[in-house]
Amino acid sequence: MIESLKRITRIEHHTITYVSPAGEYIISSYGEDSLQISLKKIREEICPGIELVCSDPFVSYRETINKESSQICLSKSPNKHNRLYCNAEPLGSDFLMDMETGVLDIKLNKYGTFSKKEDLLATSKLFVSKYQWDVNDSKKIWCFGPEENRFSNVLVDQTRGIQFLNEIKDSICSAFQWATKEGVLCEEPVFGVRFNLKDANLYTDTIHRGSGQVIPTARRVFYASMYTASPAIMEPINLIQMKCPKSHLNNLLPLINQHHGYTIREDPVIGSDSYIISANVPVIHSYK
């Protein structure tokens, strides 16, 4: 089955496949028709004779925040010897637009961090000039995540002169990847959040600040930072356009409302009695 999924991604370039933590094979694409085409090719061409049991289509959601954290959040390690302080703030709309459209050209390794200092400096200059970041913050970017969507969230070190901080950097980055992959509200990926590490109190003995102590502590402080920043859930929306005669508008508009959508514009077509209706409809309510 895994080989079949690999083949379908080569045939249908808009299709993404992966295995969920529950062991289910997930096929992702931009629409229901595209999914049906991919499933048909798997059944008839790639794996003929094999019965596939498929669930109903579902959509992916994203977790985000609406404002900066109302306070600096604190989390203590299980052994009570270490403390981390952090807050969260939304990333700018220009940054997110460039990230979504692929304009950002940032060289990262597979862990979402910089392998070379030159790549960090180049990114720092870009963030200062284009997105008005603070110079010091831009030079102390630790990592991006989650790993499936490299640029959607950023972790920045805003501490000053913290002893032993570099020794727990990898653990904090691992916690950041975990927290942004499974958000605080419903374990959906996080989108558009910048986490700022404000301060840290670390125990002098290495054995008391290992990954088993730091990772859960950092994950909790990232969650707390989102909780205090007006968290929200984002759902995908379809922009649809329909042309219909004026006499049918009274039938069309209730249909849009029935699918939890709303009308954006109603533009008359010059030279006829028709209208072009533009509306937003949630993807989850767009299925047949």
C-alpha cells in the first residue's frame, strides 16, 4: 500500500499522501473530485483487485492567535529546578502571505533550523528590511516549524546572558516542533505564531536539566503563551462564483446560507438580466 501511495503522488502531483499516527493512510488534495480521481487510479490501475475502505472526506484546520499574549507565561520543570518564561504574538500578514505564496527563500535543515551562520544572517537582513523585525530578534531566530510547514511559526530567543541556555536549545526546539504540530486547542497544526523566549532559570547540575525535564516544560509554556493570546481555529474557505438570472436569486441565496456560506458581492451582467454571485463557503460544507 505504501508503494501505491508513492506512485499516486508521482502521477498526481497535487496529491500528498502520508500515514497518520493511528496507522491510517491519508490522501490529501485540493478538492473532492481530485481525491476521487486518485482513488480511482489506485483501485483500477495501481492496486486492482484490492478492496479499499475509505472514510468520508475531511478537512484540515489550523490553530492561531489573534493578539499578543496578555502576560509573560511561566512554566516549571517536573523537578522544580528549571523555569522558562515565554509569550506569543501573531506574525505579520505580509510575512504569512509571502510564506503561503512561496516568496520566502530561507535555507533550513530538516529540523527547521539554520545549518550555516551565513543563512541566518541573510534571513536576518531580509526580516529587518522587509518585515520590520528588530535587528537583535532577527539574529536570534532559533527555528521554524512545524516540520511539515517550515515557515508558519517562528521561535525567537529574547533572553540576555542566560547561563547554560545553549545546552538546552535543542530540547526547546524539539518542544517547539511538538507544540506547533499539535496545538493547544484541538491538536491541529499551529499557523502564524511567533514565540518569544523571554527568560530562563536553569539548574547548574546538567543531570537536572536534561531533555526529560526541558521538553515538557517548554511545551507547556508555549501552550500557555497561546492560551493568553486569544487563540482561535482557522478553517479553509472556498471562494465560489455563480452566474444566474435575477429571477433565481431568491433560490440561490438561501442555498448559500444553507451551506454556512455568505455572499460577498452581487454584480449585474451588463446587457442581460443575470447576476454574478461571489460567496465564501467553508470547505467542510462544500462536499456533495
